[in-house]
Amino acid sequence: MAVLELYLICILFYDHNGKGVNQKLQYIVDQYKKRRRLLLGAGIATVGIIVLLVIGAVFQPLEVFFQMPTHRNNSQPVNQPNSQSPSQNQEQDYFADVASLPSCGDKKELFALSPLKLEDFTFITPLGLLSPTAHVFPSPHLYFNVRLSVPGNFNSLPVEVEAVAPADLKLTTIKFIEAKGKPDYNDGMVAFGICKEFKAYFDHLKTFAPKIKEAFDKAPLKRCDEYSLTYPQPTGKIDYKLCEKSVNLEIKKGEQIGTAGGGKGQQVFDFGSFDKRITPKQFANPKKWLGREHLVYISCSLDYYPQPLKGQLKERLGGFGQKGEIKGTDCGEVIQDVPGAAQGAWAPPGTEAFSHEPPYLALVHDYIEPQYLVFSMGDSAEKAGLPHGKYTFLPKNDGLVNRHFKDIKSDGKVYCFETEDLYQANQRIPVTILLNLPAPEKLRIQKLNATTCGSSPWTLTNFVEFER
């Protein structure tokens, strides 16, 4: 059994399509460690240690490789690229291209069909996934985890499955994303309206249906963006080119949109929605969200289904948390800003508007176990000893150690956090972090070179500053 488990971990090393899957893989690794300790106790310590040393010398930490290279962030205008041109950093009417549709009124059941057949996906990752550097901020869509071609073998590709229209809709935007030199990560996206106050999108389509491809080919080019993201080796840097076209195409309920799965870049199928009728969320600084204003209307796509399908879909919500599989979670949360407090989204000084996410920082709830808080770290704090990743802890409601982000204000105090890094390695690594708000809209952060906080006071000497 131990040999089989070691073999599984070795072959899984080559898979980089984690999103929802990465947590399951981490759970498998944890289980392996428990059994390894039993084997050591049984007298196989020498062999086990040698094998693990070899793996440790050859391979980078496993958790990192189970993070899917998400090459765009669907919180951007018309929901998609992880970069945007300067012209996009201005206020936009996200619902303008569906203004000609009838009003939604107070109708709640806007969808009738699941975009993927229930047998074609395993579970649904909630809103708010964190996967730095592509998703430093909580992700604004659900992930349908497409079933694998070899069940239980996470190195196998997902099966290519049909994606269909969940209702009669108006297709307004089509995007094609090319991963230069890595065609396995090429895929597409479509945005659509159901009624004038409601829009949604699908992302990570491996192919477009002929009708949609023809519309894309004939439509004039609206824009193209080129950008890069860097991932752990051996994936490394990927250069992307995203081209967008506007269309006006009617699609009937059940009509094919394209296919999902089937490639390394399509382990998951994204489903996001925005409802202008709901009470808008609150940004700490709305000016920083120019071009992303529609995020205040994020909704849970599953809420727009009738029973019993709504219940069947919500039963699939979940993932893998600190102690294994968790089912039946809620739909998640994206906008978590608390004005005047540390909780929420932050950017390096001089950032006019949020766009490409690698430089950013988010202090938010975990998307599977919201009782945990997370430092979702981009790459700007590396010089302060904090590489990109997710640093997790259980908050307290008083004191200076592990204080809840929402309670930390500009009070002249330095706060300390005893976190665990579950992102950069195949084990829980303690990382101690210092944080201070010198002003309500400024935050300073650095690593403390100790495994615990010890006693206050603490001093920030090698910090990185963020603002909002």
C-alpha cells in the first residue's frame, strides 16, 4: 500500500490543475503521511526516509503543483482577463449590452438546466476560491469540477463533456484565450444575459459550438490583451493572448454552447452570475474597483434554479478542508472589505485601480471553512519574507495575536499572526506574520523570523506597504 501511495504522489506531481482538486490531493498526501508514520513504527523507517529524501530533493512542494494555472480573473470587465488595458480603468455599465432584454421583474427561477449533466462533474467549488497569484482576491465564480477520464487518478485528463444553455439567453461576448506555446491551456469564454438586470458567464470552454464559433469568426475584433503569469516549476511562465468580440446571438434552452473538460486547462468549468436587483456589496474604496463595479452584484448561480434541481446542485457544493472532505457548504463570499479595518482587498502604493492580481493582497475568509482566515498573498511581499501563497489561522476576538481582520484598525498597534502555510509545501509550515495599519487606508506587513509570536511589542523593520 505504501508503495502504491508513493507512486500516486509521484505521478500527481505532474498535474497543475488544482482549483477544487488541489485540496483533495492535499488530503491524499496527509493520509499518506499518517500511514507512513505507521510504516516507520513497523520497522520500515530506513526505506521510507530514503524514498522521501529522494522525493524531497527532486520535487518542489506538492501543494503548489496542485494549483491550477488560472490564466485570467473573471472579475474584470465582461468577466474575464487577468489583465486589463488602461482604457478599462474607468466606470462602465456592465449591463448595457443586455439593456434591450425584458426586465427580470421579481422572477427568481431564471435557469432550468444545469450547464453540465449531473453525471459529468463531481463537486462544485464555492465562490471565493483563493489561488494566488491568479486569484489573489476571492474568485467571483463557481467551479464545476469535471469528472476525470480515470476516476481517482488525478493525473488523468478530465473527460470532454457537453456544455448547454441553462435557459433561453442572449450571448453578448465571446473570448478566445491562447496560451502561447502551451496549447493544452487554450480555451474560451462566453457571457450572456437572461434579462436586462441579470448576466452570467461560462469559462474554460475547450471548444465552441459551431454556431458560436461562426459568430466569433464573423464578428469584428473589440480588443486583444497580452499578459503573463508565472507558476511553480515545471510550468513556469505562461504568456497569454486574450481576444474579445461582441456579438448579439440568441441561444435556446438546452442548445449546445460548446464542450468543457478534455484538456489540462479545463479541469474545471466556471459559472458566474451578476444580479443588479440584489442589494450591492460594499467596497472599502470604490475608486479602486473602476472597471469592476459589477462585482457588487455577484450572486450564487445555483440560487436561480427551481427545485429539485437547485437542491441537487447545492448538494455538490464543497471541497477539502483542514481535516478532509467537506460537503454541503454554502455558496461562498467574494467581496469582504471592511472599511477602516484590515479585512479585505489591498494593493501596492500607486495602484489606480485593481486589475492584474499577482501584486495584490487579500485578508479574507477561507472559501471552504470560513471560520479560518487567510492571508492570500500575491508576489509583492516577497522582499518582506512572504512569498505568494495562502497563510491560514483561526482568529481570536481579542488581544494582539491572531486577531480577527475585521477588528484591526489604525490604532498604532502591531499585531502578530501564527499561521500555517499549506500552499508552498506538502506539509504544514508555521509562518509568523506581523501587521500594522499606520492609517485607515494603509497596511504594513512582514514575516517575523520565529515559529511563534512570543510576547509583544513587535517592531516592523523590513515591511512592505499596501493601500486601498
